Amino acid sequence: MADGSNTVFGVERSRLGLLDGKKHIHFIGIGGSGMFPLAQILHGMGYYLTGSDNNETETLQAVRRMGIPVFMGQRAENIEGADLIVHTAAIMSDNPELIAARESTVPVIERSELLGLVTGWFDRAVCIAGTHGKTTTSSMLAQILLSSKEDFSCVLGGKLSSIGGSGRLGSGDIMVCESCEFVDTFLKLHPDIAVILNIDEDHLDYFKTLKNLKASFTRFARLASRLVIYNGGDENTLDALKGLSDRTLVSFGWDSGLDYSVRVAEVSGMRSKIELLRSGEPFLEAVISVPGRHNALNACAAAAAADILGIAPEAIKAGLESFKGAIRRFEHIALVGGVEIADDYAHHPKEIEATLTAAKGLGYKRIIAVHQPFTYSRTATLLKDFAKALSLADVSVITDIMGSREKNTYGITSDRLVELLDNGVLTPDFDSCVGYLKGEVKPGDLVITMGCGDIYKVAKRLAAELSDGGKEG
């Protein structure tokens, strides 16, 4: 990073904001899905980064491979030498490292502020929001842009193998940004094009009501400087956009009367042939390799955004067809002894329902869902909805709740969920979970781990132990 120039990797210093003049940036919680892509971008710009985390993950291994020092455990001394400190919203106020940061003279910002700053650097920032499908749609758009040879930047919520992570720094003016509604994070962004995939009850510990949630999406749509792409078949989205006459609105969905629409023409295993229409006229056909009608709809949204960006239909088709899924989105882990093992990020009842519905159409003898509930508030508020969604599986294996940023003031435990399930099995920890699965699985089964915590470790352990010792039982 050259101190004397007027730009840093093409970004004018006047637009760098808090980053101007900084050399050492420290990330508290650098292994988080929202932190890693920002670390990739700032590392690529030449900033010296350090980070800390409490949980060893594959993401931390990737961070270390970039040459970024990582401290395990969060302590006051970790911030030494930093001239800017970034933390995630999941870091609690009594965290000793965050306390030390706030007591220092060093500027401290939350990750969403940094993300908002970064999106403001680009003249064509596409910010993709929605309760479900953000990562897949953002990743599909990134794959399309790769196929078009655009030198774009992106911040994704999951890893995309073709870009080597979840962040990318390009020299062009296009930015693809996954935009999360949690604690109104997306209201700090600077979208030129805002995409709303759907709106469903979630994060009610913060929003309290669906009405408040929809109001935040309305404010997000108003941030778009150019236009809003929205799901014309989602009632909550339509409600949020009522009266938004001062923005250009572009619709997508299943109805051929929308600006962009999709039809599933053929399904074969994990692959679906889709037909896309633009203003009711044939636009392109593509074969996508991610299952489920929800992913056909995600592909339609990504194609609409790409078309509006000026990407040629041939590149859109090539991008959709080369997209093999983001990591942790119905990700194939292994096929061992006739047992298919997969992993998915689904952590909301509607996401679990979509994933299991897609899985049931793939021809497996049994579907064994392994779910790690995430946050006490979501589990307590949507308990019956979780039970209904998980009942779609033949067997639902439930682990303890991962509380993350929360304390259990709700008195909720995983036992309550299992009690509502006719197909439920409680395995509180990962050791008992893997042990149960090794004795239960049979050839022809699909085992799919689901949750946004670290439940993916069960899928990988199961695959490794079945491969090493064969199926027990």
C-alpha cells in the first residue's frame, strides 16, 4: 500500500474514510463468515491484518494461509499495535478483548460499518438481501461475473471455490455484496442495485414483529440509488415495497407476467433444466446443479441482476451452468458405503423445509436430517415451525442449541424440539451424534447436517470415520 499516492488499489483516499492512513487492522472474531471476506479484501489492498477467535475452523486455517497471524482466545493483549479494530456483532459486550479495544485510543468499529464503507467504493454495488437464499444468489452472480471476465469485487456469506474464499478484490466498478438484515446491518450499505429475495419471520429477538422487519426492508430498498430487484411472488416483499414510487422496481418470480420469470423444465437428480423469460419472452435456458425449486428462483434473481449489469446472456448461462454451489449450501461431503453425506447452512424452518423438500426428490431411501439449532431466541420463537419442517425427514437427529451471541434467558433446550417430533433423536454433543449415526446409517441413505454453527464438523467426522473403519452396527 503506497502512502504517497492518491489512491489505494484504485480507491480514492477521499472515499477510504476511517481506513485512510491506517496500516495495522485487527479483527476480533476474524473467523466469522462476515469477517473473512473483508479480511480477504483488505489483505489484498496491502493492509497488515491480525485477528483473534475462540473456535478453530477451516476458515481460520484459510486466514493463516494468507499470512495473517491469528490469536486463539480473546485477550486484551491481542490488540497491541493496531490502529483500527473491527469486531463482529456476535462479540458480547463483556468480551475482554472488546473491552480493551474500547478503553484504548484506537478507533473501534463493528463489521457492518466496515462493510458499508467498502460498498461505497463501487459505482455498481449489487446488494442482495432476503431471509433466505442470499449466499446462493450472491454466489451465482459472482460465478456469472467470473464467466463474463468482469474484474469484480464481492463479499459473500459463504465460500465459493472458484474465487478461493468468500471475498474478492477486483479493479472494476462492480461489487456483489450479501446483505444481512440482522440488527439492521444492511441499512449501513450503499447499494446501487438492491435485491430482495423474500421476507420471512426471523431475528425477532431484534425486530420483535414481522411489521418491523418489513419496515427495515422498506428502508433498505430506499437506499438503492438505481433500482430494486424484488420477488414479485412474495407477499411480505410486496407489502414492504408498497408506495415505493420513487424507485425503479424490477420483478422476478414464477409468473410469466413479471419482468423476469423462471420455469423448471426438467429435473434429473441434482440437476434442473430451467427456462428464463424476460418480459414474457424467452431469454435463456440453463442446467443448474443445485437442487430444488428455491434454487431455480435464486438463479432467476441472479440472472436478472446480471442482465441489468449488462452481462451477455451467453455469460449468464455459462455462469449458472458452472456454478456447483457455495460451500455449506447442499454441499456434497462424501459417498461412503452407499451412504451420501451432505451439509447445508439451513437454520430457519423455511430453509430446512426447502432443503428437505429438495432432498426428498432425489431418490434416496431415507433422509436423515442432523440439525444444530442456532440461538435460543430463534429456537424458542419458531419451535413448532422447526418441528414441522424437520418432520419431512425420515429421522431427525438434534444436537444441543448453539447459543452464539445469546444467553439462554428463554429456558429453551433441544429436548423441547425432540418432544414435538415423531422422528426425533436427541444427541446433545457431536461425539454422541457421530456415534449414533455410525450405528444407524444404511446404504441408500442421505445424511444431511443443517445449521449455521459448526454442525458441518459432524458430516466430516462421519465421513472420515465411516471411511476409516466401515459402518458400525
